Amino acid sequence: MTNKFIPHFRILLLLLLGTNFVSGQNDSMILSYKDYLYNIVNFHPIGKQADLRIDFAEYKMLSAKGNFDPVLSSSWSEKQFTDKLYYRQFQNRLQIPTKLGLDVVAGFENTNGDFLNPADKTDRHGLWNIGIEANLLQGLLVDERRVALKQAKTFQSIAENQKLIILNNLLFDASLAYLNWQMHFDMNLVIDESIELAQNNLSNTKQLFENGEATAIDTLEAYLILQDQLFTSEANKTKLVKAVQKMENYLWFDDLPLTLVNGTKPEKFDERIFQIDENFNMPNLLKEHPAILEKRNKQFNYELKQKLNRDKLKPKLKIKYNPLLATTANSIAPQYAFSNFKWGFDFSFPLFLRSEKAAIKQGVLRIYDIELSIQNKQNELKNKIEASLEQRSRLIRMISLQNKNILGYKQLLDAENEKFRFGESSVFLINKRQEKYINGRLKLIELTNKLQGEILIYLYNINALPERTQ
């Protein structure tokens, strides 16, 4: 929501929180659809939960980057027995992982003792070393650390898509609740008008009965008509109360649920509040929909894992090379000599590779499974979007026809009232004309509500509802 809506929304919140205002102000208070959605996105617990996914993704990225953090380790080991120093060993080691798949290592060791292994003995100045450790076969092009980093980047996209999906679901349910409130509120206005008409008919019929121009049965019929309208009003008000209660489930502020004060009205909106582009690019939508992108990103993560699984079919061959740097009594700076070094390698290879092959087969099945899920979701979205557009067109035509019918019903009702004044009609006929007119208006409200609901379904399926808060 732009800044110009925020002050109005804060004033509205004061009203919702129960600040005392005069009756005339409460009667004219309107909870707009924009403010309603703004409240949900910014204050509803589920909206906040959606934001947590972004925070979680950021920490997952930080964790993946932590796999490349340098590691400093030290150890000290000493043995004294019968006044003899068997050994004293001191070692420092710094290991720096890189994204190239090799580790830079450096260290310092200083050992002495009477029973120390000669291969481990250093002079009293100690020995420095610096070198590399690298995987030449398995782990050369891909390893757990690099895969975890790429997966963390993808997870950030997944989290953003999941946030949009959560918000879309939340706003869809909340919007339906708002539409239901608006429908029963508008119906209540029409029913109140029908009660007023029925009361006028009853008064007129009583007057005609007193003048000898109507029978007692006519007054009874007019009275029963009024009672029917009062019953209809009570039934609709029951639905209206439930609609308000359901809508209030979505209103929060500062972690507290809100309750609408008496007199709050829904916004009077029509189809124009929703902007629909019927010429959108369906193939692009089916590729870029958050639900599809979420699945694609998960599929990409499976493919990364599959590369790692295939890499594990290779033998493990790790080489280590460390030039040795000695210090002397005359210089504390390490001295390098080409002939001083330490090197070696580690090799291993499972003979049957059953675990590795099984992991690859499972990966193939996972990737195929999610591909089938993507195809199904794309087809489902396509059919729902096309059905919504078709249903919307039909409802627009039905609303146009209903508007014409209401004009006709009104003309018939006015004509019947005119005939009744001249004694050429009856309460029964007036009731029938009035019933058609009122029911026609109620039907129009219901059709309009269905149209708004169908537009909401369309916006939900193209994931456009969060844009309503901009």
C-alpha cells in the first residue's frame, strides 16, 4: 500500500480498537478492501510466518557459507614418568577450504622427548609447513560443500515462492470472507427496503379496509407478507453475523485480534476494483507461477544432489603436499628449501558400489516424480484459469439480463400499485410483483458476489492477489 493510505488505515485501526465516537461517525465508517488486505499482509500471524521463510533461507545460506570457513586447530600432548620426559607434542593447524575443491593448509609443530618417534621429532625451534590437499577423482568437480552452497541459493528462491503461495492462499480466503460479508450486508439493505414496502402495504390495506374497499382477509394477507419479510430479515442477519465473525478472524494488530465496532460497513465495490488482463501469456504464466517455480527449484536441487551421487561412483584419491619450513637460532623466519617437503595420498574405492548406485536410482525417481507433479500442476492451473474466464463472461451476461429484469419488475410493481389505488388490483398481486422485484434484486447481489468470487479465483490461480496490497 502506498503511503497515502497509511494515515487513513491508522485512523481506522483506532476505530476498530474501540475508541468512542458519536453514532453518526460510526454509522458512516467503511472498512475498505485495500485497508483490509493491508492489515492482513502486515499484521496477520500467517503473513508473519511467510516472512519467516525468507529469514530461514538467509540463515541456511549463512550455514552453507560456513562450510568454507577457515578452521584453526591446536593440540598439546605431554607424558612425564619417573622423572623423564617421554614426549611433548605441540601442533597448530590452519585449514582454509576453497570453492575450487582444494584446501590450503598450514601448520606449526614443535616436539621433543626421550621416547618420541624419530619421524615426529623436530629441533627446538619447531617446524612450519604450508601446502594443499586436493581430491583428484571424487570431489574434484563437485563435493558436499559446493552442492550445499548452490542448494542454499536455490532455497532462497524456494522460500520467496513459498511466501507468495502462503500470502496468496491467505488473501484468497480472507477476500472470500470479505465478499461474503459484503453480500449479506447488501442483502440486508434490500430486505429492509422490502420490510418498509410491506409495512406501507399493510397500512394502506388497513386504511382501505376501514373505508370498506378491502376485506379483512386482505389485511391478514398483508400482515403475513410483512411477517415473512421480517423472518427473512432475521435469517439474513444471522448469516451476516457469522460472515462478520469469519472476516474478523483475519483482522489483527500488534499480535492482537481485532473486532469490528458496530456500524462498520464493507466497501461498495464492483468488478472494476479487480484489474484483469485476459490477454496474458499463458505459457509464461505456467512457467513463472510461484507454485511451478517452487517445484522447479526443488527439482534443480535434486539434480545437484544427483551430480554428487554420480561423482561418488569415482574412486577417492586425495593428495597432500606440504613444503617444510625450518627456523634456526639465527633467524626466526621460516627457511624454505626445495628438498624439504612432506607428501602422500589416500585412496579408497568400494568394490560393489551398491549404495552409490541405489542413490542414483532414487535420484532419477525423485526428479521424474517432481516433473510429473509440475506437468499436473500446469495443466490444473491452465484449466482453472480458462474456466474462470469463461465463467466470468457468463456471469457478466447474466448480470446484464438480471438488471433488465429488475427494471421490468419495478415497472410491473409500480403499475400494480397504481391499479390498486383505483381498486383494480389486490394485495395478492401486489405481493407477487413486490416479491419478484425484491427477489430479483437479491439475485443480482448474489450474481455479483459470484462474479467477484470468480474473479478472485482467477487472481488466485495467476497469483495476483498479493499485488492488491501495493
